Amino acid sequence: MHRSAHLDTFARDNLPPAEQWPELPQSPDTQYPERLNAAVELLDRMVERGFGDAIALRTDAASCTYYQLYVRVNQIAHALRERMGLVPGNRVLLRGTNNPMMAACLLATIKAGLVAVPTMPLLRARDLAPVVAKAKVSAALCDIALRDELDALARETPALKQVMFFNDGSGAFDALETHLAAMPTRFAACDTAQDDVALIAFTSGTTGTPKGTMHFHRDIVAMCDLFPRHVLRPGPDDVFCGTPPLAFTFGLGGMLCFPMRVGASVVLLERGTPETLLGAIQRHRASVLFTAPTMYRQMAAIVKRFDLSSLKKCVSAGEALPDATRQLWKEATGIEIIDGIGSTEMIHIFISSPPESVRRGAIGKVVPGYEARIVDDQMNELPPETVGKLAVKGPTGCRYLADARQLNYVKKGWNLPGDTFRMDADGYFYYQARSDDMIVSGGYNIAGPEVEAALMMHDAVAECGVIGVPDDARGQIVKAFVVLEPGYTGDAALAAALQDFVKRTIAPYKYPRAVEFRESLPRTETGKLQRFRLRSG
């Protein structure tokens, strides 16, 4: 560990013991100096390289150049350090939708040597309270549109001593904008070590209690120099667009850091529906799209109403991409989706392939800089075409904030994201299921996502989720929760038709012996299916 710039040492003090860390082999792409500030690398360096007049952030209302963003970030950093009296290492809760001020606040927090704790916009006070308690947060920057829940949180959480609201032109004393005009336009960035914690990202809660994942300044820069450099390959003329929130590391990369690393621009959308997203691509001539599989499927049905001639690359992550959705999007647009698997613990995507190297049914190959293998329960490497647990290591890795679950995620130097995979002889990885989503029925191992993918090929199915439920005779049976397309009726006849369809599509023993029709499925704010809520009824 290098000499820390943090005066508040909470983050470093609460890293897991060194012996519980994964191995972190650095690649030629991730050789960084000992003193490194991620915000300086992403913003100040781009201004120095001549991108000051280039557009960085776009909305329907306005655009912001790299230099304008640089000035605003510096003013916010001054407000954090001088107006709020925060010192390097203090944690700052960040609350906002994808908008320019949220982006500027995030960068300013990191530039000032503070630790950013971004949170999903739809979280309620009761969801935020354990985050604030776990990360010992005393200050927050919050979009005025989300004030109600933050006020409720402050009443319940005395430790949250300071809150300032942005996008607030009221002139109120607790409005950030009230103080910015008086702040200098230059700010001497905190001289952080490359391994000072810059970000605590909380997992999205697909499996219950969220965990705080701690990322260094070098991790934020490294995620920009691995998957984007080798798979996405963006350039300064690209215009990024998408739906993942900045509080989700998939969104932090795709909706802010990746475009900034190459001098490109990004369209920030506060609300993402199929119509608003397609409309934004058309209006802003977006060329790179980041969103979740569900959104690709929904957009495919209406894509002909929009001019998407500017769109060149589409990235999917966050949950498994069914092949039916990939083919539907390709038929509608001619674009092969870049699928990827990453994790909040690893900060971003570590398995993917560029469009020209896609193999049907596979997510892709390991991203250069990472290593991946399939292992058994004893961490022995398994031969090709054998189903087992995915193990990964590379320049980024899991370090939970004071959490015993570190021992489950890291074993013998490898990160275990909790996914079941198989790898073919050519090194392509095929997703099977979350390890805890494997269904054992009558002695057979059945991957829920495979059954979901089969169901999604039926014209009547808009969405579905598959789990195992207890059964006296078989141990478990496969149960499908199905949301129907308009015009279909969820009755016994359709349930039987879906069961027969699955039997004809994949191995017959995998068919859902129970089918329940639902109006909607429980999902996280990032679009991930919450199977644990299906299991709990």
C-alpha cells in the first residue's frame, strides 16, 4: 500500500485483511504512477490534451464542454472542502438521476480526495439508512428532486450531519448552486495514492442485503483501459447513450468514465423508457448504446419508428442476455450486441467479445488483462465443456467494506462472482446460471436462465423468471413466472402450450412443471431480476 492522502482513515481501516484479497495481477494497460487521482485522469488530462472545447455531457436542454465541466467540478470540490469542511477520506453520499450535476458532483468528490458513495435514485430512506451506517457517511450531495427521502433519512440518521442539494436555483442556503459562483474555478486536486479508496459502490441487492464494494483510484482508471480499449474501442467522435444509473458501476463506466477517457461525449437521460431512449439516440445521433437485455427486447418492437442510422455499437450487461433477444435486436437493427459479464465487486466487465468475434450462445472470451477459469468446489480447474463455477482475477477485484462475505467471494486468490459457466475449447464462456439459481430436479441439474431463454422464444412471452420450488417427489421442480405480451390470456391452455413449447425447444426434462402468470416481475433499479423475491413469494 502506498502512502495515503486520507486524513480520515476509515476506508483503509475497513478494507479486508490483505490475506483475504484476491490476487491483482496488473496488465500492460494498467501500469499507473503511485500518485493517481481518477478525476484528474478523466477530466484534467483531457483538457490538457486539447479537448477543452469538445462536448463532454449532453442533455436535451443543453450541452457541457470538457472545460465547462472542469470548472464546475473545481467549484464543487472547493464547496466540499471549504464550505462543508470535509477532509480527504470522508465519505459523501451522492443522490441523483443521470444528469450533468450528478456527474460533476461525483467527479468533484473524487478529485477532492473524498470517497464517493453513489446510490440508486429510487432508493427510499429505509434503503439508504444501512448504507449510511455501513459506510459511516456524514455528508451528502442530493438532487433537489430527491429531497423528500433524504430529509426523511436525515431525521432518522443523526450521523448524517450535512446535506446540500444541487439542481436547486432557489438561492436557499442549503442549495449547492448558491455557493458555487463564489468558489474559485481552479482546484488543486488531492494528491491521492493510486490505492486510496475513491468509491464505495453498493451491490444492487439481487440476493438480499447489499454489500459495499471498495474501489481505488486505479480501479476506476483501469476499468476504462480494459473492456473499452480491447472490446468496445470507442473514439473521440463517439456519442454514448443509455440507461444504467451512474450509481451502478455498469453506468459509471458506460455513462461517464468510458467516454471521458477518450474525449467522447455522453447523453445523460434522467428517465429511460424504450421510447425516450430511442428518441435520444435519434436526436443526439448516438453511436454507442449501453442498456439491459429487457430494454433491448422492448425497443426491438418499436425500433422502425426511429432513425438509428448513427448507432454502431450496443452493449448489454447487468443480467443474462437471452439469445432470442440478441437475435431480435440484430434482425431489427442489423447490430450484433456486445454482451458482457461484470460485477460490482470487479467494477466492470471482464468477459466479452467484440461484434466480429461473437459466438452464438456465448458471452465471449476473457477481456485482455483478466484471467478466467472454470473450477469445482475445491477450486480445481475443470476441463473444457465442464459446467462449474466461474473464477476470475485481474487488475481489479473484490474488497468488501467490513463484510464477512469476503471469504465467500475470494478463494485462493481468485474472485468467485457466484456464476455457473462452461468454457469451450476455444476459450468462449457460456453462462448457465447464478450458482444459487441452479435447480436440482429428479437428479438433473437445470439452469433457470436456459429455461427462461427458451420461454422468451415464444411469441406470447414478454418477460419471464424461472426458479426451483420444493417438491416432495423430485426435491425441486422448475417454476416459471411469466409476463405476457398484450393480447394473450394467462390460462391453463396457454400454460400447457408454453410447457410443450419448452419441451420441443430444449431437453424435455427441463420444462416448467408449474407456470404462474404475473403482471410484472420484481427487478432492481438496474433491471436485474430479483429471483430471491420470487422464491419468497
